[in-house]
Amino acid sequence: MVIEILILLKNTCLFGDLLGSKVHKINVGKRSGNVYLYNKSIMIDAGMNPSRVLDGLKEFIKPEDLKIIILTHCHFDHFLAASRIKEKTGAKIYIHEDDSEYIETGDNVATAAIFFGQEAPKIKPDSLLSNSDEIQDLKVIHTPGHTEGSICLYDGEILFTGDTVFSNGRTGRTDLIGGDKNNLKHSLKKLSKLDVDKIYPGHGEISSGKSLKKAVERLK
């Protein structure tokens, strides 16, 4: 009976509240990049389906309580829903300065929209980020390699990695516009020096900080 109750709680927002969780993963489907809610006020990436993201958001907060949408990079599957979510919540959109041009101009190739058979929307960011910027408890770490303006977000314990590194040490591709394998190696070495408990990647499952060291080994 106890086990059944715990399983039930785990599948509701109540479980996260009981544990004092500061991160909630929003269910957005397989094609979209992962979307996370941090400290009940910051969204990490926006995914592709605004209706689904907004519905998931309402399980944890009121839409108007969302203040910031941070995009980890300029790819279509991570930012498509951003404008609609901003419209419904009033949240501001942040992205690194080196990736901003591609979403502002709606570049179908640089944003990878072409691979989804769709047109990239033009999005005007509210704020441009650079390395070491701080947003609440999150520190911006510029991690070029997957794109020029890829970033990770670190709060001293957990790391949002976008498409820089995934679970099991896999990394984002470097053969698209802005990608560079040497830059990615440098970025991973920088990240591997951090004390990270868990990583929250842009695709796939949440994993331990050991994934960072595995990624470095893979790219040697």
C-alpha cells in the first residue's frame, strides 16, 4: 500500500513539492527538446508544442508566474514554442548573443528548421546572454560546439546541458551550422571540472554528473 501511494505521488506535482524539488520536467513528446521548469519561475528551453508545454506548466504553477524562458541554443526543436508561451505568460526570452541572430532572422538552415520540414519563426529575444551571467541561482556557461551560442546553466549542484552533453556521455552533433568538434571538446573539459550532481539534458533522460567525464573520454 505504501509503495502504491509513493508511485501515485511521484506522478503528480505534489511529489515534487513534498521533496522540495526545484526542477520539474514537462512532458512534451518525443520530437521536441526537453523542457524544464526551474524554481517555479524559469523555463529552460521551450520545445515545439506550445499547447502541450502550457498544459504541463499549469500542473506546477500559474502561467503568469513564469518570468523567464532561457533557450540553451538556437535549434528549432528547442525554441519553436517560445513566442506563444511568452504571449500567454508574459515571460521574457533569453538566449546567448552568438545564437540570437539565427532566431531573430528565422534562418531555416542555422536553426535546423529545414530538417523538420517547417519554417522557423522570427523571435526577438528580450535579453542576450554571455558567459558568467547570472539569472537567479543559475550561472550561464558558454559551451560552443553544438552551436556557436550553446550554453549550459549551473546552480552549484545541477547542470542544464542543452544539446552539449546527454546521459551516458553522448554529445550533440557538430556537423551543423555553428558546430565545431574542437570547441565542443574544450567546452566539455570546462564542464568536467564542475561539481555536478545531476545533468538535465536537452534530449533523453536526466543522469548523474558522471556523464560529463564519460563525454570527455568519448571525444579524446
